[in-house]
Amino acid sequence: MKGKKTGGRVKGTPNKDNPLKGFIRAHSVKYFTEIVKEGLTQFEIDQINLAVDDRVNAELRLLEFHQAKLKAVDANINTHNVSLTIEDKLRELCEEEEDGE
């Protein structure tokens, strides 16, 4: 029976709630958005207290969660198979016509 689902969840069933995931999400939102003192979030205060090189490393690691990672692409380029331009193709067609006459 090709294409028939034989087990697992029924289509459209939502994922189960994960209490740890909810806690981590709530903590992260609070850490990055809640103003702690002097108009700064705890994240901003922590960033200010880091050394410059540590700050850059922390920001680069955070960017990994926001930017898609690019994968290496293998390209096989054959330079011997060059396509003709329109002008080259027209010249060929004209030569064929002249040979036929």
C-alpha cells in the first residue's frame, strides 16, 4: 500500500507541550527584553561588562541562531561545452542556407 500511513501521529496533531522548553523561552524573553536598571536589559548590562573580544565572540555565537548556515556547494563546471550566442547561432544558420543554395 504505497502512500498509506501505517502508524505515528494523525496528520495535524500538534506537538506535545514541553515544560522545560517553555521555561527556557520565558527566561530568554525576560533576559533580552525586561529593563533591569537605567533603561538597560540584563543582556545589555552583561555585554557592557564583557571584554571587547569576549563581547564579539558572544555576539557571533548569538548570530548563529539567527542566520542560516551556508553549506558548501560543489559545482562541476565544464568549460568545453560553451553555449553559442544568438549572433553565433544566426551566423551558423546563414552559412547552412548559403551551402544549401
